[in-house]
Amino acid sequence: MIGQCAGQGLEGAKIFPMGGQRGVEASIELQGKIEPWPVNAWSSHPGITWKAQEAKGKMAVVIAPDTPPGLAFVRFYDQQSASAMIPFVIGDSPIVEETEPNDAYRKPQPIAGARWAFHGILQKSGDVDHIGVSMQRGERWWFSLEANRSLRSPMDGNLQILDERGNVLAQNLDRFGLDPAIEWVCPKDAVVSVRVFAFPETPDSTIGYAGGDTFRYVLHGMQGATTAWDDLQRDAIAINEPSDRTAPTTAGTASSKLAYWGTFESKGDEDAIAMETVQAGHWRVAAHSIEVGSDADLVLEILDGNGKSLAKQGDSGEIKDPVLKDQMKAPGKYIIVVRDLHRAFGENHRYRIELVDERLSVLGTIAKDVFVGEVGKPIEMEIALERTYECADEATLRLEGLPEGVTCEPVVSRSGDDSAKKVVLKVNASQPISLPVRVRIEQAGRAEADYAISGPHRQSHLWLIAKPSP
């Protein structure tokens, strides 16, 4: 019996607001047709605990102060069904929930404070939200919309700053992929309106602004120092100028994972990293700009020790964040060069370079993340496999997290037969269950294990339900 998708009880569940503040207990509304009540909740981080309240659809959540900021996940479940993985945004800013009406720029929803996270929904086609922010002359503000890149909202968001007459003072369409952001200095004391609207992620024949129940977003507002470049600089080495192909920054003997960041400081500026590998490898060299909020349009090139070009990407303008795979396979000296396609420069023309020596691996992907079956009948979980760089290693796949009374025999994937590309795990439950599991991939000759991934968020956490027999 192939495992079925979750039942209708929790399949379409959503939450509002879509996140919380560290160290603060909050009330979250669980939206959708939730029957019966109450339900349980599982979190991807142990510092996030949930409890159903007496009022239907109300959940209390407590986020421990030491929980890492960023994106976590929650799943709601009972003995019959489970929701999909729902993203949950964690931060240090107070949460502000949208209240309608806020469609008119003359009557925006006011927000006080120097730092906040505004949670909103563009509920229907044509919906526009306005947030009123009181500012003083010379104040620097950072506004960033989080929607498509983490919440997977199907929207191409837009941000504008308006004065009291509706004049557009600043705007941005795309800074983090399809999510916009604005850094702005207020020229005079004023109450401005921050306007949020969107087009569909996939363009269609619609004329006008898009919306719907899935058009959910978090607008981050912060006065003073910005966090615009946190992702770009995280765990990365700064490029020291001057740094070009004739005098590159030296990486020395490379480890298996390196990251660098830099800025194009003058017209036509190019930066370079010299590195020496000591053994054969399969290097993945990725240049990031758009996805970390930069205006740079990158060209990435790899040269050998004599300056001969071995690979290049981005010079056509069609690829915005170039990636060169399976590079620097032989031991030796290499130079990685990055520049802006249009010779542009400035504070917002930054980049991040990531170098990873990819292992020969057996990788697993699962089409869905919730499996439902019956007690006493096999529940089948199909895993598609990819063997990078023709990896010939044998791999054992087993289901992790099963209680007593539930069994699943491990399966072996071998490069020479049909199991090289696909295997099926068969779960047998002698009792009703509803619990989290993961598919562990143990590769021969390697101490650490990998896990199969699933869903739009590419997470390893799955859910397994065995219902009582009818």
C-alpha cells in the first residue's frame, strides 16, 4: 500500500501571525477547517513549544530566548491527519498584527517603536496595505519584506514609502529574489506610509495587484543600523583591496568549505581569490548577489595557475547568480575572479563567494512529506536517489524515529542495479501512530549520515500516520 497524503482535517492549515519573538509567549491563530479540536503541534526546534487553548483555533507558543533567529517549522497533527510543514519566522522584534482597513495611504495602520515585525495578508486581488511610521529628520530606516523566499508565498512583492500627499519617496521591487527591501534616510520630520502590494509570482494575464489567502508576508522595520548584509557576510572572509587577477587575495591550501565577501569599489573593479588544492576534488563555486540583497550582476570565472580561463558564467546576463560545478578536479593552483557585468560599483554592489568540495554522495528526495496508512498494512515510502559524480558507493537507507511495535526493514542501494536510482521503504505498524520520522542515508565508508529531503522547504522531517483498521 503506497502511503497516502494527509487527510482533509489539517492538510490546508495556516497560521497567523506567521512567527514570534524570542523570549515572549504569543497567541497564534490556526486557520482552516480544523476538526476535531484540540490538535497537537510539533516544532523543528526544541526551544519552541506549543499548546492548544480552550478556544478553537487558538494556540499558545513560547519561544525560548536562546532559540536561533530565522526560519523554523511547525506541523500540526492528530491521530488521523497532519498539516504540511509550516514556516515560522523567529526574531527579536515585537510582533504587530495587521488590522483592516489599511488600504488608504491617508489612513495607514500606525506602528510605534524603532523595531518591529508586521505580519500581514494581501487578502484579495487589488489589496494594498499601508503602515504608518513616525520619523524624525535624519533617521535611517530599513524595511524588508519576507514572503516568497521563506514563507513560499506565491507573490512578487513591492514596497513603497509615501509622504502625506501620496508621493512616492522611495520604492523597491526585488532585492532578495522576489522580496523587496528599502534602506532610507528621512529628510524631515514626518509620518510616512510604507505601502505593501504584490503581483503574482508567476506572471499571468491579470491586470492589477494580486492577492489571496496565501499572499502572506512579514514586513521587518528597523531604525538605525541595518541587517542588510548579515547573510552575505555570515562565516565569510572579507576580500582585502586591492585584489585582482594579478594580485589576488590568497586562500592558501583550501579546506573543503570556504566563503568570501567583497564590494566593487570602483568602475570596472574585479576581485580575485588564489587557492591551491592538494588533492583531487569536485568543487562547486557559487557567486551570490541577488539572493543576499545586492545590486551586483555577477560574472564568475575560474583560471588555472597560469591565468588560463577554465570556466566562466554570467557574462551573457541571463544568469544572475552564477554557479560553476565540478571544477578544480586536479590538485594545483587556481584563481577565482568575480566582477560586475556592467562594470558598476558602490555600497550596494556586494557579493559572496562560496567554495565547497562536494563529496561523492548518495542523495535522497521524497515527493511528499506526510504518509498515511492503516495498522496491519504496509505503508510504502518511495525515495528517489541521485548519485553525484557517478558515486559507486553502497548506501543503506533506514527509517529513524520509530517506536516499539512499528518496524521498517532497511534497504540497500547499489550502483549496479535498479536500486541505484530508487528504493522503497515498507513500514509495518501494529498500533495506531502519528509521529515524526526521517529517512537516514548511511553511505559506505563514511562516518556521518545524510537524510532524504522533501517538500518546497527541502527539509528532512517527515510525518507517518497509521490509522486503526476500519
